[in-house]
Amino acid sequence: ERGAVLSPSFLNTIDQFTAELEAIDGVGKVQTITPYVKRMNYIMNRENEPYKQVVQEDISFDFFGGAFGFDDSFGFEEEIAVESVSATWDPNTYKEIPTDPAKYGFETDEELQNMIVQYLLLFSGNLDNFINDDLEPDATLLTIQLKRSNTEILREVTAKIDSFWGSELSNGWHYSVGGGEAIALALTDLVTKSQIYSLIGAMVIVWVLVSLIFRSPVAGLLGTIPVLFALMGIFSFMVILKINLDIITSLLAALAIGIGVDYAIHFLAALQRHNNLDKIEKSLQQVMNTTGKAIVINAASVILGFIGLIFSRFMPIKQLGILFCVSMLFAGLSSLTVLPMVTIMLKPKFIYGDRKKEGPKENHIPNKRRIAP
């Protein structure tokens, strides 16, 4: 309904919302139309005795006489000199949103709303930043200033907005949250959800591919070990260094998956090639002396190559260099420590066959009978 924004009850609700929102740590000022209404209400009524019945010959407001009359020297831009009057009430009682009709000599809320409309007509400033019409506004804008911007504060503010207006607004009213910070929060949620879905999908694809390569679902699970440790290292250092999850850092997770599964495939393939030794420990030692050294050299060379990005002054590039080095380190170390340990514990058939059921083979010389001539 047009003009409902200026109803005393709705303006009082905005005032309550402002007080609750400004109580949140990290929220500065909330700019609304209510301070202007309070200021004009105080100026227009500070000499009037509250709850005094006013007899009016004309119900309509007179802009040029009575309580709403102005002389040439009156203005809201400068302080008005007012003669002292003897009164038994506090003029500051009018620094409020008028919600009590009897206090102002009225009988209904509609009369209070008409009085507020007259205030806005007399106001010489511009209120376009708060309402869409001076006489019958049906929309109002509330601007929230934040002392600091981070995801926690944005979520708390958004939750407060949803909980307050979700219960206060009646049918036919609706609200929306906008601005740069709201877009940033929506983008963060979108990146986070996309990251979760992409990581789960990529891990499933890695498991399927490694399982097909080695023809064993156990091999697929083993192939995800370096990937999981690489991701764990990336997200752990993001928390330690307070690096936000954004579009750039989210791309690193995909790179970590490719790096981790590469080391796992090399190690498992080498272990499968050297499974002809009598003891598993000897087979593992042979793999460490060959493929293990190659993994160490590869990881070290890539880390040294990306260390140069750490000295960049462009923060996203610097963060990318740090996290990439961390992912390479965790993927390489887990491939040479955790993956062999799990392999020894499980003794998977796709590498050792049924050898875990057999004991070590003993060298023996077959008996030969000597045939006499």
C-alpha cells in the first residue's frame, strides 16, 4: 500500500531494527529515514505540552500558520533560536517516532501518519536516498555501514536481517539484501558449494580411473591417499595464514588432485613391477630406491620453481605460490610414507597376488639319484 512506509508503527519497527543491528560487533551506523523524522518531530513539538487536547477549526494542516507556520528566518539547516518557556515537561520527550496519538492531540494513527507526511513536505533536504516518494512512499532503503568486512560478520548481519524482517513483515511486504558485501557473501557461498561438489566429483573420478588402470577398487582407494593429504595441507594452511577461499584459491584444489594422483600411480605401478621379490620389504625398498627418488626430485624441483611466486607483491599470486608448494610437499611426503605403510598393512592382491597367504620360499636342491652303470 502506498504511503504505508510512513506509518508510525512501521517507522518504529525500523527504529527497533536499527538498534538491534547496531548492537552487533562490527556494525557501524545504520542510515534510515527515522533520524530525520525524530529531529523534525522534536523541532515542531518541543514547545507543545504533551497530551494536551488541541481544538482545531480545520482538520487540514495549514502550512503558513499555527504550529506548522514558518517565518522567513526559519530553516532546518541552522539552529533556531527559541524563547524559553516555562514548562513542566521535558522537550526531549519528542525526540521519538510519534506512535501515541493522544500525546500529540490526535485520536488515530492515520492522523499521526498525516503529521509525518507534513514533516517531509516541510523538509528542505533530499530524502531520495531513503524513500521513493515524499508523499506516499511504498519502499524504503536502509544502508548498513560495517566497521570491518569478513564472512562471519556478513553472515551474522544477514541472519539478523532474515530473522527480524521474516517475523515483522506482514503479507504483501517483502525485503531484499543488496550491495557489494551481499554480492561478496553470495559469491563466497557459491564458490564454497562449487568447491565441495567439484572435489567430491573429482575424487570419484580419480577412484574410478585408478581402479580401471589397476583393475582393483582397492587401488582406487590407495590412489586417493596423496590427494587427500594434499587437500588437507592446502586447507590447513589457508586457515593458518587466514587465506580466504575465492575463485583463485579454489582452482588450486583441482591442481592438487592432479598432482597427488600422479604420484600415487607412479608408486603403485612401480610396486607392481617389483613384486617378484620374495619379501615385501625388499620390494618396497627397491621401489624407494628408484621411483621414490624420482618422486622426491620431481616434488623438490616443482616446489623450487613455485617458491619465486611467494615474493610477489600481488597477493593472489603470492597465496597461489604458497599453497602450491604446500600441496606438492604434502602429496610427495604422503606418497613416500603413508601410501607405503597402508600398502604393507593391506597387502592388496593387485600388487602381491596371494603371496600374503604363502610363507617365504626356501631355496632347495632337488634330490638326484645316481644311476650306476
